[in-house]
Amino acid sequence: MSANHGNTPAAWTFVTVAMLGFVVGAAGMLFDPINWTIFWVGAALAVASLVVFAVMAKLGYHESGH
């Protein structure tokens, strides 16, 4: 485990995209009736954040001093 405690561009991007996904998904659930399309777009964004993190980590953006 690194000593940077998530203070890397990859970690910040992961959290930002995941939060956006949760907000979009929650917004889809606010409609009456629930807008399942918007909900699933939010869920897809949340899952995509994992892929974005993995790619950025492979590119070296999850290392200290970057």
C-alpha cells in the first residue's frame, strides 16, 4: 500500500466520476415514476469509474510525487 493515502490524480478522478454516477442515479430515482434510463446511466458511470481508475493507475497516475 502506498503512503499517499489516495492523493493522486487517479484516485481523485475515480471519486469524482463515481460521485457523478451516484448523483445521476439518484436524480433518476427522484422522478415519478422512476426514470430507469437515467438511473442506469448513473449506475454505468459508477462502474466506469473503476475502469477509469484502473487505466489511470496503469499509466502511472497513482504513484507518489506525480
